[in-house]
Amino acid sequence: MDNTLTGMGRDYDFILKLDEAVPSSDSTGLPPVKYNLFVEPGECVFVECRDEFRSAQFADFCAGILPVKEDPATGKRRGAVSCMGLDWAELDERRANALRGRIGRITVESGWIDLYEMHLNILWPSLHHSRAPYDRLVGEAVKLCQSFGLPGLPTQLPEKLSALDRKRAEYVRAFMNNPSLLLLENPVSLTAPVELYNAFFTELTAARERGCAVIWVGAERSAWSGYLQQGMQRFRLGDNGLLK
């Protein structure tokens, strides 16, 4: 599917904006309270959360998958979530999918389709959401694979790769097609080889220098402590919502 965001300019100040937004969620997931978060191009925001399901729901909320709650009395939405200046709630399915094509994600579940070879798993989001030529995407994927320690674009089924190589492939998929927003759920493990750890931060920094905004949701502060710099926003996601 070739989806485009026709008519979308660069007249926005924030890549991601949660403005008094209340998620349509029950008490077992993302707490239905007001969320405020404003993320500029190139900014990296850290969110500490030890609940994997809650982390995933927060990422879904940022990506417009989990909708904003409506007031039952008035029918009006309680706040707004915008990405690249566009309110998720005002987009039809085609434009919403196209906008999600500008988002790279690393999820706890990984989301590999077991029946597809890994190269198709890696390329599919970019092929589905963009008009980028297949050959260009393959060339970009090969370069990213090599950056993360794979000899080339893997063609085996996901189950045939080691856990470490699947993690490498997950990084490749997330950084494909120069995303404008990265939503990362526990993206690194301190037990991973230092070469992979360093490669991840190299690509992350390069993406931010291109203007990509980053939301890093993690269970352990130690995972990002080496990357944390003065002025970076830090939050904790818990029963009371998103708190500094």
C-alpha cells in the first residue's frame, strides 16, 4: 500500500505532542489521567516504567493506536495527541497509516511474522507505508545490517536466527527509512555485546542529528545512564500517569 501524507508541511514545533490527553484505557493498562509531553525534533526523552504492558500501551498512545478518551456527557475528546503537527484523531485510516510510516518502533514482543523470512519482516513496514523504491530500501537495510553486526540482510525465518541476531534485525527495522520518531520499549540490554550496544547509540545519535525525536521507555535507568545528558527530559510512568 502506497500511503502519503499529501499536503503536510513542516509547520510544527514538536514531533510529538500530548496535550492534556486522556487515554481510552482501563485500570489494567495505561491510567486514564491527563498526559502532557512535548518533544522537539532531535530530542530524546526517557520514560521509566517497569510494567511492560503499560509501556506498550504508552507507545501505542503516542502512535495514535490507543485513542484519546471521549467525555460521555459532551462527546468531546479529552485532550489531543499529535505527531508532526497532525492530530491522530482527525486522520482517516490511510493518512494515519502513512504517518505511522514515519515512526520506527522497538517493542517488547518484537512482532516478527514467523511465516515470513526475516528480510521481509524488516522491509515490510517501509514497503507498506511509503513509496520508497524496493532496491533503495534493500540497500539501506544491508548497510544497517552491517552496522549492527549482521553480514547482510538475513533471509532465514525468524526462528532460525539466534536471539542476538533477532535483536540486531529489530534495530535494523526500527531505523529503516529515516524515521521522524522512534518509540523504543526497553531497546537495549546491558548483557548485550558492547559492539552492539555502541552501534545502537551511534545510529540513535545519527537519527537525532537528522531531526528524529526519540521516546525511550525502559525498566532500568542504568540502560540509558551512559547516554543521558543535561537537559534531557525524564519521566516515570506509573499509576498516576506520566510524572517528572
